[in-house]
Amino acid sequence: MTPQIAAFIVYFAVVLGIGLIFFFKSKGTGEKDYFLGGRSMGPWVTALSAQASDMSGWLLMGFPGSILAFGMGQVWIGIGLALGTAANWIFIARRLRKFSQAANDSITVPQYLSNRFLTKNPALQIICAVVFLIFFTIYVASSFVAGQKVFIQVVPQLESNPNLALLIFAAIIIVYTFLGGFKAVCWTDFFQGLMMLAALLAVPLVLVFVKDLDYSVFEAADGGVNPLNPFSANWKDIASGLAWGLGYFGMPHIIVRFMSTKNSKVLKKSATIGIVWVVLSLGAAIAMAILGRAYAPTQALVEAGQQELIFVSLVQDIFSGPWAFVAGLLLSAIVAAAMSTADSQLLVASSSFTSDIYKPIFRKKASDKETLWVGRIVVLIIAVIAYFIASSKSEGAASIMTLVDNAWGGFGSAFGPVIILSLFWKRFTYKGAIAGVVGGALVDVLWMNFLADTGIYELLPGFIAGLLCAVIVSLIDKKPSKEVEELYEKALSAEIE
């Protein structure tokens, strides 16, 4: 057994142990505890689990790989994400925590959107749940691809059987998500968030102080533009990069963390921790990609079309020989990143199906125990579908960046405008919310399939379309009832203690 494999085994034992602990601790609890942790999460767990579930294996593979291959224009994605993260914590977190509790103590995003308008019409919940299932399955597939690629690098024997690597990775995620629910997911994400940050900071620091780098690659040609200048990117790269930040307002697996916190003090601390984590992590990923260009062994990755393996390649090269166990731990960070996103998405999609479709439509009198087990079965079903997407031979399924692009754009377009309006506009109506979700999702999908050649990320037109649909239909629709307006005012004046 190699030191790298030994490090992997230690890491997975810890993760599965957390799942088992919360499985036995959660016996006899209800769906609110399984899907939302009983609104008991502290500041560090809230912040790091939110950000770890956000970034996925994309942070260590897809993002630095795209910078390495396509240049500084891709840095704007990181800038957009940092700005979006800050705005999400500052403007959305506290209000959503208050509004979700005022709206009949909602435990899912679709449930909140329906309760916000005091309606028993299940249309919006069903539409949201369907969108969740589609885009979350794609997103989970991206995490599976990232995990598969790392497994093959650490255990070369799996190269001849990549589907086995994929199956092992998927099985580990399913076990602890299936068993432990929200608390297990949050606590594993907390540790995984720390691992991701440590790994991202370690690699560029070692490159600068230990390795010989060819800094001449950053020198501008005569009369040319400095290749390190992100403003040398065209306006489409800048606009599309910044548009990524808009996606945060509609990411269910991230904003559900805001709904799970204990009180106002927790949110304030979580906001600081979360923003600092994101800035450091994105900055380190950008630095790694830039320095990777100046390090000869990684330059061959782009020529081979394997730029997504930059982190893996650097870790195995830098921490070789007696440091192999450290390399194994650092590579576990990629698996941690992929797992921290996949587990959250599986759980949110599952909770949405059980709370927004199964219980209100098919089994209104379903017991908590029945709901929990239906949710666990849905976790399995989504994971199986994601497995088949990830194992397919299509070019899109093989690219982590492409899969994340698609899912992030879909969620941001469908839910971003609706979440913002529900928290800041009293005149917003139920029909307006339906129009916003449908219009945003539809334009995003159509743009992605027919207008991708424009070079404009589909999230931008999708978000604008969702916002316009929601506002126009709300203005055409009759004003919200007095009771809905009173709920809005109650939520604004409520304290989270």
C-alpha cells in the first residue's frame, strides 16, 4: 500500500465515521432535523459547510485548469464569485433566515417560496422541485467526474477501469449522506472546507519558495499586453465572469445553510468566516494556475488537454518521496471538495422531493419516519442517474467545468431573481414567482443550447429574463393579500434569537 492510498483510507474512514455518528444520534428525530439540522448550526460549521458545498472539485480542478488553458480572462469568474459570496452573506443570509422562519418555519427553498405567499397551491413547489432534480443531478455528476479523476491518479491500477473509481467515490458519498442527513453533511463539509483551504494555500507557497519558475513567460512581448493583466480580457469574458456572482442568490444548497443557523450572532460570524475563506481559496487557486504556467512540468498538461489535473500534477511532483503521505492528504482535498458539494446537493434535492412533491401531493399523512426513508431512497436514485451521466462518453460529461457551468447557470437564472424579490419587494406575488422561475430556467436552457456561440454565459440573459418575468407578472397580477403583506412586515421586524 502506497502512502498516498493510506492517506486516502484515513480520510474516508473519518468521513464515514461522521456519517455513522449522526445516524445513531438522529434516531427518533424528524425531517426538520434530517434536512435542516434543527436550525442549530454554529458559525464555523455554517460558514465552511456553505462555502465547501459551493466550490466543489471545480475549485481545485476546473477553475485553475481553465485559467491555465485560456488565460487571465477566466480570473473574472473568481472575481465574480468573490463579489457574489460577499453580497449573499451581507444582503441575503439574515433576511432569508428570518423570512423562512416567519413563513411557517419552512425547511426547503420551494417550501419557503410557497409559504411566503400563504398559498396552498402546490404549483410553485412542484416546478421548483423538478428544476432542482434536473440541475442537481447534473451538478452531482460534475463532482463524480472530479472524484473519479483523482482516484485514477492516486491508484493507477484503476485507469483500466475508470467506472470502478467512479463507483467507489459515489458509494462513499451516498453512505454518509444516506445515514447522517444535514448534520453529517455540514460537519463533513466543515472539515473538508479546512482541508481545501490548507491544500490551496500550500501548493502556490511551495512553488514560489522551493521550485524554479520561469518568470519570463509573464513578460509582455514588444508592444504587447502584460499576460498577467486581467483587464486585457475582452468584455464578454469580464461580463460572463462577473455574472457567475449572480448565481449565488439562487443556489439552494448554499442558501439553505442560512436557514439552518441558530441566531443573528451566528450569521454575523459566519459571514466574516465565509467571505474570508472564499477570497483566500479563490486567490490561491488563481495563484496556483498563474504559477503553474511558469513551472515547466505543468505546461505539458495544456498540450495534452489535461489542464484540469494541474493541482494533482503539482501535488504529486512537489510532495514526492518521503512526503507522499502529505501528497495523499492534499489530494484528498479534491475528493473533499467534490464530496462536500455532491452530498449537499443530494440532500437538498431529496428534501425538496419529499417535502414539496411526495408529502403534499402523494402522501399528505406520511409519517416523519416514512418521509425520511423516502428522502434516503431519492438520494440513491439521484446518485445513480448522476453516475450514468458522469460515466457517459460525451465530451460535456467528461468536463468538470462544462457540467458546473450548466448547473450553476440553471440555478442562478431560475431562483436568483425570485429569492431576491421575495426578500426585498412587498408587492411581489405568487404568480410572479412562478413566472420568474420558469422564465429564468427556460431562457438559460435555450441560450445554452442555441446561443452559446455568442460567448456570453447563459446565466446573464437567464437572470435578466427571470427578473423581468417576475416583476412584469407581479405588476399585472393583483396586489398580495393583507395577510401576505403582514407576513412580510412580521419577517422584517422579527429577531433571530
